[in-house]
Amino acid sequence: MTDFARAAIVIRGRGSVSTLGTAAGAPPPAASPFATRALGAQQVPVGGLPAAEEHQLQTLRRQHPAYRQLDRTVLLGLLAARAARAQAGWLSADEASGEAPAPQLTVSIGSSRGATARFEDFHSSYLAEGNVPAAASPLTTLGNVASWVAFDAGSQGATLSHSSTCSSAFQALGNAVAWLRAGMAQRFLAGGTEAPLTDFTLAQMQALGIYSHFAAEQWPCRPGAGGPNTFVLGEGAAVFALERLTPEALQAERAQHPTAPFLLLEGVGFGFEAIPSKTGLSPDGQHFQRAMREALQQARRQPSEVDALVLHSPGTAAGDAAERRAVQAVFGQQLPACTSNKWLVGHTLGASAALSLNYACELLLGATPAALPFASWLNEHPVRQPLRRIMVNAAGFGGNAASAIVALA
């Protein structure tokens, strides 16, 4: 019997879309990528798509009659999944112009809120007219996200959807790793997607008292800055093409392609803290500590083997401080390099962990982030190349946290 537990989980392809666009490895923009959105009498910063990616999204919507009714969250997932499949070479016969179809895929997608805009539209129509169309329920269930990604990929394998607030994407990736190591699947499309830039969702974030008061052009999301809250809502998606390889098969591939980089997903750990507040967390981030230690245990690594951390760090004073204390508890006072991508993309809720993991992959492949253009303790621990292994953190309302470790083989 094959020892699947010894298998390497290889990232064959990646796709992402966010306020930074879709280009892989692009340098950080010189000016803030955030835009301004009217929310009643207020003007608030948001992380929306650039014009080129917005055009891609609308073009995709018109490609298939059924896609015209899909929520923006689903369409973002389709864009990212297509890019991941293309990079991996997992295209259907039609897409590949006659090539043989790829083996059956399993799909696992996380989203905190799912079909946000469609749900709100249907509810508004119901309040105004007293009825809703028959499609309202199937178009707003959480499973609607993964099932359309599978449909677009031409897959007939299992489709799994996950919702665990802002660590949803890592719930999806953790499930994928478990299935692959158990021998229940050979190839996975896994990641997260979220399109929460609606008036109602923005109003919810405002009601929490965490939204940034900085203008869009002032780099409004400021991870690690301390002081006032600087949360900014964004939209986006990132999906990964994962494949299980035996150690022998991986070694053979590396010998055949000695200069090609191989990205490995070494482990995904989870933590939970049962505290009364479902929007808060303990001062020393107990759930972060459990998730990071479990990820290290899965990967069979010591803290000293981690070269950098991509922090969850959403720019909230309490959350950023708790994560910093948790990192110090696990890694000691001599911390590895620490960074975050939320100052560039905002907090994309259920997609945030996947976008952070994609950012970690870019760093492993040689990208060097610019220093944050504002005072932040993250600038005290700059990223320096070369990097071999990165841990990525995520956490969400409800007391849950997750950590993933990605490395160069």
C-alpha cells in the first residue's frame, strides 16, 4: 500500500486577483491602490479591482449564459481558478485545443460570506415586491461557490465549500491536504474568494468601530502601526492547484528539472480559543499560538527553520498586538522576518488567507517587498532574500485561527 502520509503536496499552479490585479511577481505600486466608495454621507477607502481586471470579470460573466446570474464572489473564484489550472497545465480538452483532459480534480473553496451581493439583492427585492425568483436559493448557498469552480474546470470530482470567517481559505486548503495525504484525491483546486464590497457589509465593518479613518490615497490599511484601527475591506480571490507526489517522484522531477522551483505546502494547522466575545481574541493570541505550533508539527519543522512570517495583521490595534505576542511566544524574541500584504489589498475576509499564501509564494520565488510607507513594527523585521520557508497566519471572528507553511523543495 502506498504511504500517502509521506507524500509531498506540490503547488503546481497559482491564480489570484485583487486590488493588485492578476500579474504574478509585480512590484508593489508606488501609490496607494485603494479607491474611495460612498457609504451614505461618508467616503470610505476600499480595495477594489483595477480597471483591467474588472474588464476580465465582466467578460467572464458574458462567456456563458449561466454565468450572468452568478455572484461576484463566484466569478472572482473562477478567474483565479482558471489561472491556477493554466499554470499547472490542468486544462480541459476544449481549453487546451485538443489535448487530453487532465485527471479528475477535487475542488475545495473557502468564503466567509459567499454570494454577498446576490443575497442582498434578492432580499431587497423580497422586501419591495414580496417574492423572489426560484434561482435565489441555489445562487446564494455557500456550496454555489465551489460547484461553479468545478463546473468551469470540467471536473466531476467532489466539491467542498468552507466558511469559517477570515480563515476560510485555510480551512479549504487544510481539507485538501488531508484528502491528498489520505489518498482520497490526487489533485485539488483549493483556495478562497470574497466580494464583500456592498453597502451592507461596509456598514457592518463601520459598526464594529475598526474601519480606517485614513483617506484612500494615504495607505489607509496599516498593519502593525499600532494606535487607531486601520481596517480596510477589500475583494479578491486566490486558488492553488495542488498535487500529491511521492518523495521518489518529487526527487525524479527535481533531477529532470534542476533549475525549476518546486513550492511545497508542508502543513496547515488550526487553533481555537473559547472566549465569550465572538469578535475578540485573547491578549496573547492563544488560537494563533496553537495554529502555528500545529503547522510546525505537521511540517516536522522547528521555529528556527522558518525564514519569514506573513502575518494576518489586519490593521486593528487589538488583533495586531495579540498576533505579535503570539509570534513572540512561539518564536522567541529573535523573530524571523515579518510582513503582511493587507496594506496593499485590504482585508478580503474569506479570501485573505489564500491571498497571503500567494504573497508568500511570490516571496519564495524572489520577490522583495517594499518597506511599509508608514510607521510599523513590521519594518523592524524586514524580509531579506533568499528565503526557503514561510509561515502564513490567518484568523477570524469566532475564535478560530489557522497557519500554513510553504517552502521551496
